[in-house]
Amino acid sequence: MFFPRWFLVSRIFLFVLRLLKITFLKFIFYFIIVFLDFRFFSFARCLSVGSECPVSFFLLFVI
């Protein structure tokens, strides 16, 4: 079965685009989860334990 070249290129392009969209959305989702967890829950845990907080933790507040 013969397909025109533009058809194959468009199929590959759409497939790559779909993969990128999935990974991008997953990245945003994980970033929000980690960011919220780091910002609120880890901060509360850190204060309640009274231990030294990591420097990267305070950098998150600055950014």
C-alpha cells in the first residue's frame, strides 16, 4: 500500500506532537505537585521538627 510522502510526514509529526503534549502536561502536573508539597507541607514539617532547612528550599520562595 502506497502513501504519499506528506501523509507519512504529517502522521509522524502528529505522533511526535502528541508525545510532547503528554510529557509537557505531565511535567507541569508533577511540577505543581512537587512545588505545592515543597512550599507548604515541607515547610510545616521543617518548622515543626526544627531542623536545618535546605538552601534550595528557600530559593523556591525567592523564585
